[in-house]
Amino acid sequence: MDVKIVFLRVIEEEVYIEQPKGFETFYLDSHVCKLKRALYSLKQAPYAWCTMINNYLTSLGFTKIEVNVNLYHILVEGKLLIIFLYVDDLVLTGDKQLIRSCKEDLSREYEMNDMCLIHFFLGLEVWQRNEELFMYQGKYKNEIL
């Protein structure tokens, strides 16, 4: 799942920036702009997104795994669902019904694109078929060699 405009969220603290190039008011050159939402280059933007998605996932009953702050899991009636966060992407794995339900919940809360099955992620090529999962780093290996 890919979350759209993830870093253009409301931020908690007051942040001021210089007048953007092309939008300067030269007779008010000492003025600054107060941000109402985070910008992609703003240092607080990833923190605001992580706080927001963490609060939402924990409200759904997910637990953050201590050894990796980007990994969440939930156990529902003996069925496991795992979510891995990477910037604005969410990788879901586990029970198919839980995945479908979680995608619906996430799509109601955030504007998202469902990227379907994963094929390439963080340097890994991934193939899935008949309850089997194959991961390969051939492209990475070839780049190194």
C-alpha cells in the first residue's frame, strides 16, 4: 500500500519558513510564512507522519515490535497480520481476510494506492505463487559485481 501525500499532514508545532522563491513580496522581505501543514523537506514531516500512523495502528489494536519500530503485528482469533512501514509504503503480510479488512480500514483513514502483490522491495526481488514466497537479490548482486 502506498499512502498519498503522506508528508503534507498537519503538524503539531509552529513552524515558520522564509518566503518561497517565486512568491516573495519584496516590500515585505522581512516577513516569513507560517506553515499549516508539513512540507516534504521539513524535518518535522517524517515525525508527524510516524506519530499519526502509530496512533492509528495502535488504536486498531496493533502492537509495535520492540526490535524494529517500523514493524507492527496483531493476532485476531489466532490469525496473524504484520505491517511493515517504509516511509510512505506499508507492506502487509499474514491472513488474507485480515489483510483485506486492514486495507479497507486504512483506505477509509488515508488516501492510498493498493500496489497488490509485492515484486520489488528494498533491493529484494519477490515472487509469490501457490503459498510460496521467493526472494532474490540478483539485481543487487549484479550491481555489486
